[in-house]
Amino acid sequence: MSDRPFLVLGLFQDADKLVHGIRALKSTYGDKLEAYTPYPIHGIEKELGIPKSHVGKIVLALGLSGLTLALGFQSWVFTTDYQIQFGGKPYFSWASFVPIVFEVTVLLACIVGAVFGMLVLVNKLPHYSHPILSSRSMPKITRDRFALAVSVDTAEDAARAEAALRQAGAPETEVVHGTDEIGSGPLLPLKPVLATVIICVLAGLGTWHLQRLWNKLPLISIMDEQTKVLPFRANAFYPDGQSMRPLVPGTVSRSAEYAAWTTPEEAGQMLVNPLSADSLTLAKGRRGYETHCLVCHGQLGDGTKLLSDKYTGAPANLHQARLKEAPDGHLFAVVTAGKNTMAGYGKDIPAADRWAIVHYVRVLQRALDASDADVQAAQAVAAAAPVAQGGSH
Amino acid sequence: MSHEAVLAEIRPKPLVVGEVSLGAVDDAVYAPMESKPPMVWWVALAFTSALMLLGFALIGYTFYEGIGVWGNNDPVFWGWDITNFVFWVGIGHAGTLISAVLFLFRQRWRNAIARLAEAMTIFAVMCAAIYPAIHVGRPWFAFWLFPYPNQRGMWINFNSPLAWDVFAVSTYFTVSLFFWYVGLIPDLASARDRATGKVQKAVFGALSLGWRGAARHWTHYEKAYMILAGLATPLVLSVHSIVSFDFATSVIPGWHTTIFPPYFVAGAVFSGFAMVVTVLVFVRKIMRLDHLITLDHMEVMNKVILTTGSIVGYAYGMEFFIAWYGGVPAEHYVFMNRATGPYAWAYWTMVSCNVIFPQLFWFRKIRRSIVAMFIISIFVNIGMWFERFVIIATSLHRDYLPSAWGYFRPTLVDMGIFAGTFGLFFTMILLFSRTLPVIATAELKAVLPGAQPGHGGHHE
């Protein structure tokens, strides 16, 4: 804090004497006069020549921003971003936006406009370093004394101002030293403020980290923990400790098939393909073959697998004479129950689809070994309906 | 009555008793902040904070078990939670009414009681705000009440009165808090300059923002204060109007009435003033402020209670008239059931507390009797709680089909949480009364005789 004289204060005992003092000194000091009082003295601003406050304009601007913001935001949400019908009303139901528009207008006008605008923008507070705050007179001013202050630059100025104030009726005077630069004084609690900011940031980071554990807290399990029965889980309610009940003896699945055969050869003797080889069945069979069989038996059924060489199994070539001669029932049984390393598909593919696949295998067998008559017939069909082949070719 | 007696009756009453100097105001108001609290204060604080902790513990229990521990159930899904919310928000209306509306009407007697009433507003809204937060069941999602961009791609329903409520109550709380703080700044500067301890000096110094009472600052300060009062006036009227929309925009018979907004606002002012009287009766005596908060002040408050109580009584009558005149059988039934059904005891408690007892304030002797006004203010507090309970429980408990009829019974948890909010409220009042000036000294000093320059130095 510098030792330069900054203000000379004359303390008056009541508001009337202060007003007389202002009138006495106004012609000499003009703009350099300021009054410090424990409460607002009405009419003093005219004596000191203080212009009318423009806080009202700030409040108006903020109020209008609040109005625009709230009306615009609600309109945007309900007409553009989030169109939801409420009670059959139009998206832009301005009347029901009014309460929130009003509240936001008042909020911005009051807090940002009147409070922040008046304190910070207009009055330049907080200002902890103003020299008058550490003067002897300050406790008297906030209690019951009325100070008239003259801004001075030099010690001679100060002496002259003190004399003038005494002449105007101030029984007590004080010269205040320093400057009114904001932030230079000892009263700005920089360290505590900084410490608070750091603690807030750390707390924020800590919370952000902890929120991953949030859902795991027993209190906040977001309904993960429930006493209901889930399939394939342990459950203490039943004596056997399982959630699922055993089936009643003799229960039969609605889609169960009854197989009378035990070997493919036997099935070949017993079963007849129930489907006729029409184009729908063949399309179905082709689809089933390409889904389930193709990866091992190959596109053409010749046993060239699409699998990696690490798979050492040798899928059968469906064009070998044994399989060409085998009856449909034989192929059906192999598809159903599997053979060697091949798994059975009885559980995955419905019986009708397996019969369709058998039909399609017959098509492959015949196509790879086609006679001239077959080729001519196929060309005739292709010429009549060029796209009849369809599929992926 | 003689000519002089009439003049004495209508002339403005002095705002303080006897000759009070500017410094003496400070000495009286700041004395509690500068002395050790008496034993009574500690006993009271122990009691209220124990009550508050009980409430918090039961709120914790509610979070753990879910709101099934409350009495709310089909068909009365709004029980004590919303009753207490509306009750506390209503009490919170006196502060801003006193500080804003009476300020605009230049009612200078308000200066002595405004600070305490504003503090009560803030504490009451804190109590009220607990309920919406905890009644949602999963309070850690209470922030879903606010519109913010989220991964769900959803916005809140701006057409819903429940969303308006969130904006109204939070705006009201924020504005009340800052209105209170702005009024406190000059007094905080006084406290800073009086403080002897290092901690007090630092805290009051930081909070007073370096206020130095400059005339240029006062000019802007007064302008801003007037604007705040002007904006807080429609705000205070809007808050309970919007709270009443929670009921009035629904189609429940007994709720769906256009009289609700003004009726709720009058009821809020009524209950708020009653609570202010209840608290002031003690504060002015125990803190030896009865020369600043005078019997005249209390009498004016009782007149406000009489007026708003009569408005509320009119509204009760008008509701019945409209139920009959409107000719809707369901509505007609709800009101007859209210007065004669299973909740008739609650209804008639409400009517006697709110309509009958405040009428005693027509007598000057009763208006000026501390004991009488204390008892009547307690009756009004009880009656206004029952008003909200009656509106909620009686309108809901008999659904459209007799198979869906029920009877609401609160549980011990309901009662404990409600008691806990009283604990919170009075704990805050007790702490406030020893840490901050309970009277706005700068405002009070400004209206003392001779405080303003005038012809001959003194003017009224």
C-alpha cells in the first residue's frame, strides 16, 4: 500500500450537517466529492451531482434475454427437437410456455441483472483493497457517522481539504493513504479462494471416478437386485436350489419328432421324402444347404470346405456313388443325427427343411453330372425365362 | 371519541419505542452476535437439531427401503409429502411479501421485520424443497426434473405444471436468497467493522464484498433493490399460483377449480404471516428487541392475518357454492364428502382454525395481546396444514368407483420426516439469530426520526 494521500474524510454527526457540508465544498471540489454513509440518504445524489442509475437498463436487457431464451428454447424443443403430442395440443402451445418464460425472465433479470449487474458491473464490487476500508473512520461510517470525502493527490492538497472540511462543520477528519486499484490490497483472500477452487476440482474428478461404482452400491442398484425368478439361475426358494422346475414326467414337446430308425441304412429303408421337388421346396432346400451345409461340403457339394486347414476333418463328397445311390431317407438320417465328426442338425433345422435340403442335394448331384438332355432342358427353361435361375448367380 | 383521539389513532405510529439513536440500533441488533448464547439457546438448539437429525435419518430409511414406508397408497398417492411441500412453500411466502410488496407500498414498519421474515422464507423453502426431491422415490435422479441435454435424447414436458413447479420454486428460492443477501451487504459491512475476532472479520469481510457505503454505490443499490422488489412481487404471486396449478390443471373433482391460484396465494400469505408472528413473539422477547419490533408491528401483522384469513374463508364458501352451482354430480359429491365424509374431522378443524379463530383479531385487545396472538397464530399454522391435507386427501380418497375407495393413514415415518422439517426450520432460525443481524439495521436506521435530511432536521 502506497503512502500517497488518497482521500480526506470529514465525519459529520447527522445527515443534515452532511448535506450542508456538501453544499459548502461543492463549488471548490465538484467531482472530487464523495459521501460515505451508514444508510442511503435521500436527495444526496442530487447534491453530489450523481447521475441517475442505469441499473434498470441492465435489468431490462437481461429480462428480455431471459424471455427470448425461455420462449425460444421451449419452442425449439417442442416444434423441432422433440415433437411429442401432449393431450392433442399443437406442438407450439405458447400458453403453456408462459409460466416457465415468466420464471426464467425474472430469474435472469434479478440474479444476473439486478444483483450481479448492480454489485459487480456498476459498483465494481467486490473491492477488498479500497483504502477507506482500513481507515479509522470506517467503523464509524457503518455505525452512525456521515463522511464527506475529498479525493486528493498530494500532502498539500490533503491539508487544504482538511481545513475546508473543518470549516464546513466536520468535527473530525482523517487522511486516508493508498490507491484504489482493485486487487492490490491485503483483504483479497486469494489463497483461500485458490484452495477452494483446487478442492472443488479434485472433488469433481473424484466424483467422476467414483460414479463408475455408483450402480454397484447396494442403495442404488437400479433394480438389478430383484427377488424374482430368472431362468438358469440359482434360487434359494426351491429345495433343489434351482430356479427352473423339472418337467412333469411324460411331458412331450409340441415340436418333438418320433424316430423309429436307429441307423441311416434303416432310415433309408423306412422313410420316404414327403415333399415334392417343386421350385419353392428347392429354394427352401438351397437356403438351408447354404446356411448349414455349405461351409463344410462346399458350394457344389464336392467336399471342398471353406474352413481353415486347421480343421482336419474331411467332409464327405456328396457326389460319390454311394451317396448318389443311397435313398432319401438315408441322407435325411445323416442330416438329422450326424455322422463321424459331423454334428446332428435335428435340433436346429425343422424336419420339413431337412427334407427340402435332401431334395437340393439331389439337384447338386444331378447338376454336376448332367446329361446332354438335362443341359438342353435347362437351356430351354433359361431362354423362356432368363431370370428364372434367380439366386446369387 | 374526541377529535384528538381520532387523530392519534390515524397518525402514523412511531417505528420504534422511545428515543433510539443510530448507534443504539446497532448495539441492540448486533449484541446477540457478540455475546455467548444463553443456556436456553443451547437447549433449544439441542432439541431442534435432534429433531432435524431424526428427520434426516428417516429420509435415509426411506431411501433405503423405498417410499413404501410412507402412508401413500392407492388411491391416495399424494399424501403427507405433497401436503408438507405445499405447507412449507406457503410459509415461505411471508418473507418476500413483507420485503417486496410492502416495500413497494412504502410500508416502513416492514423494515424491522423484513430480515427475519426473509430468512424464514429461505428456511421454509429449504424444508419444502426436500419433499419433491424425496417423493420421486429415487432421489439420485432428481436432476431429471431439469431440462438438460442427455443421452436419452429426451426433454422434460414443458406443458406440465409439475415442470413449471420446478422452475417456480427454484427461481423463488434463488431470488429470495439473493434479495436477502443484497439487503444483508450493508449490515455485513457493519458486522465486519464491529468484529473483534480474526475469523469473524475475515468471514464478514469476504461476505460484505468490501462495501463502503459510498453515495454512488447507494444510488445503484437502492435502484437495484427497488427493481428486485418489483420483480419479486409478481414472482411471489406466481409461485403459489403455479403450485395450485399442480392441482387445478388436473381433472380431479375438488382440484379442478379456477379459484385455486388466488385462493392458494391468500392462504400462503395467511400461513406465512402466522409463522412470522409465532417466531417473532419469541425473538423480540428473548433477544430484547421489543423496542424495535414493536407491538404496533405485531398488530399490523395480525390485521394482515385477519384479512387473508377472511379471503381464505370466502374461498371455502365459494368452492361449495360453485360445486352446487356448477351442477357436476362428481364435484358436488366431493365437496359434500369433504364436509360430512370420513375426513369431516379434518375439514372442520381447518375451518375453525382458519376461519373462526382469526376473526377474534377484530378486537383491538386481542390484536395487541402477545398470548392471544401466539395462540391464534399456532391455530392458523395447524389450520393451514389441514387445508392442504384436506384438499389432497379428500379429493383422492374416493375414486370414481366405490371399489377404489380408501382411507389415507400416515405412518410413523411420515410423521418423523415432517417433525424433522420443523427441526431443520427452527435449527436454521436459531443459528441465524446468533450469527447474522436479525434486523436490517441500515434499513431501520434510514427510517428513524431525523435520519433523513429535511426541513428542520426531523420529519416523519
